[in-house]
Amino acid sequence: MDPSTSGLAQRLAEANQSHLLHFWNELSPAEQADLTRDLQGMDFQEINGFFKSAMETSSNSKQEKMDARMEPVPREVLGSVTRDRDHLKDWELAGLHCISQSKVAVLLLAGGQGTRLGVSYPKGMYDVGLPSHKTLFQIQAERILKLQQLAEQRHKIKCCIPWYIMTSGRTMESTKDFFSRHNYFGLDKDNIVFFQQGMLPAMDYNGKIILESKGKLSMAPDGNGGLYRALGSQGIIDDMKKRGVEFIHVYCVDNILVKVADPAFVGFCVQKGADCGAKVVEKTNPTEAVGVVCKVDGRYQVVEYSEITLATAEKRSSDGRLMFNAGNVANHFFSFSFLRDIVQKYEPQLQHHVAQKKIPHVNAEGQLIKPDKPNGIKMEKFVFDIFQFAKTFVVYEVLREDEFSPLKNADSQDGKDTPTTARHALMSLHHRWVLNAGGHFIDENGRRVPAIPRDGAAGSVTDDGNRNLKDGTDLPIKCEISPLVSYGGEGLEELVKGREFHPTLMIDETGVHELVKNGV
């Protein structure tokens, strides 16, 4: 198809993007067909508008720090697993009741590839080296299965937790194929819905779309906030309505400790009448590069570490905690009606954020250039950009060591957020579950590994039980408990109470096993 006769060349000229056809005559017919298809699917005027407003917003906000406009989360909208221990059981039961009525869905943000981990496949397919060698996808699927069972046992009624999985163009096929090959990890495949986030072209600083090769545009996912547009364009909101979903838990694939559809979090949000809720972990180090949930000009949002001064980051309250300590972990609750309003009314008002990147491209002579400094931008929206529209917003604070250990980087010496730190976090949590249920570990000499209190956060209340016990060693005891046996540490007493175990301990649906390798 000739771009000049099809009207494509004219559309590109009107949008000042004619350079995209610069190498047209050098392309094979197949390459020409691919490029035509990519270009015809684009609204160039809309993309130019995105670029213009994103750059304006970016230049306006560069100079200005947020400090004077920020207020911390008020106590009345905050629920906390340490400070509200008396309410936890009530919240959990309320959440389980909603789950038993099939009113709760989970929405997984799984668009990321494992590039920084050194692999080309989706992050959810990664095995961090647990004794079971389960992937992140399998661990999360089994938590959903177990939660369905717990709700069914309590309420004597069959229920399901629909699982909506947002992939990107690069991860869709491999993700679907992985689930199919593993028989959907025991879940009903009709209750797993895959959909794809949008893509936007990368642009240079003059608003020209970048070519990554002679016949291919440089494309990137439109950020996890692209979720809201995709929910509408791919019929997901309609599907939720048809299933009777009333509450949605949204989370990111890379957190190995995520409590999928956490009944206590859901129950807390429902009891507070919230249309939107954010789960947070306490930020204890002022310089930790994590966004914080707070109020800006009276509206809730996440303020990134780079947007405030060190003096504000270091401010402390009278109880010794950091004043702005609600660390965002991309773990959210939405009511269905709020999510529907976002998709139908508010999504077009969301601004794109600008990420400056080094983007490989072909120059006018057709040579591939790999720049050593940023040469263009990728535009993205963030999932938390919609907090500002909530009428009733709540925040739920959990313990980092129980619920947050993201997988972002390949293993390295003293590395942060690596397969090793994720594996250790999960084994450490499971070790604490065994101790709390009355089990003990013994070392190679037959001596009990001493259990010592875990360091509490400043001003945190410690339980009078053994909830805060851990071993006295630096490396975690090797211990893994299948989600099919316990979702959150419950139900282990009959398996471990009064018993002594050698690491590696594996507890799965077939029983309790001590794995001994080569006599070590």
C-alpha cells in the first residue's frame, strides 16, 4: 500500500511526522506492511497533544519542590497492623465475607520484562531460587486458591476471586502461554482475564517520533497508569460488572510477599466506606528513594523522593517517626464504582509524566545510534495518579518485613531488591510463622536456634505473643511453606507445634519435609 495514495502520508505531514516514511523505499514489502499497520493505528494529533502537555507540566514542575504544599496522612484515615491490632480480626472477617460472595477481584500489573534481572521473559515467570522453585506467578495463584478455600470453609458457599492480568505488548503472548502450560496453577481459566496496556511512541525533545530501525517505531508501554484506559478499551470494566465485582485489589507482580486480595486490607477499606485505599509500609530512612502517600493542596497523591527537600524528608513527628513515612508500595484498593468513574470520566484528565531516556535510534543516514546520554522521552501515567479523585481515601500501614520485598535487580554484592533478598524475605517470614505456631529449629549440632525479638520500628507496639520472634542468625533459616497450606501463617499449629526441625524445611500440601542435600 502506497502511503501517499492511502492518505497516510498526508496525515503524517499534518502532524509534522513525515520523517517516519524517510526509509520507505528501502523497506521490503513485509516491512512496509508492518510499518503501515503500526502507523494507521495511531492518532498522531492526540500523541502530539500528549507530548506538548507532558513537556509543559514537566518544565513547570522541575523547579518547584512540593514541601510547602504537603501534609502527612491524618490518623483518622489510617489503619495500621501494629497500631490497630484490636481491629485486625474484624477487618479480616469483613474481607473474607466479601470474598465469599465473589465480590472481590484482583488486578495484577504484570507488564514488566525481567530486563534488569538479565532475562528477556516477563518478571512473573522468574524463579528466585526457593526450595520449591515456584515462580512469582505460581506463588500468587496459589494464594488466590487458598483464600477462596478459606472463604468457602468459613461461609459454606462456593466463591471465586477473578484475576485480571494486565500485560504489555511484549509480555502478553509469553504470559498467556506460561499460564496455559502450567494449567493455570489450579485456578479456573474462565476466572483469569488477560488484557494489554497501551503503548506510546518515544519522542525526541522536538516532538518527533523516534525510529528504532528504518521501518520500526520506538514504542514503550504507557506506564502502569495506562491501566485505566485499557480497562475501558478492552472491555474489562464491562466484564467486572457482569461478574458482580464490587471491590478490586491492584498490585504489582514483583513483590514476592504480596498478600493477594488481602482480606484485612479489603475489610478495612470496605468498613471505612472507602472508594480508594493505599497500602503502605513505614519509611524509616529519610533518604530511601520511595514515594510517600500524603496530601498536597488538600488532595491525596504520591510525592516522589526527588520532589521534596532533604529537610522535609527528615522531619519527624512527636512520636519519633518520620512525618512523611507512608511509603508507597503500588498496592491499592478500589471500589468498582470509583474505578468505573475513573475510566469513564477522569482518565482523560490525567497528565503524562516524562521519563528522559537514552533511546537507540536510526539517524538520517540510516545508521543505528546508541546514545550515551538522554536524547528523548517516554511518556507514562502512574496508577496512583487517580488518588486525587477519591471522595473517601484511606491508608493501610503494614510491616515491610511481612509484606514488601520487590524484585527489581539482578544479584550482586550487597544488592538491593534482588532474587536473593526476595528469597530471604519469604523464607524469613515463613520461619517466623513456624516459630509463632510453636515449632523450633535445631542446628547441625542438635542445638535449638535461639529465637530473639525482631527489632520493632520506632514507637511500634510489640505483641505480647511470639509474633515478633526470629532466629539469632543473619541468614534466614531455609524454610518454605506453600500458600496452599497457609495464606498468612494460619493453620500451622497442628503441623509444627512442639516439634523440632532441621533446615531446609518444606511444608506443602503433601506434608512436612526436611530436605537434606548430600548430607549437608
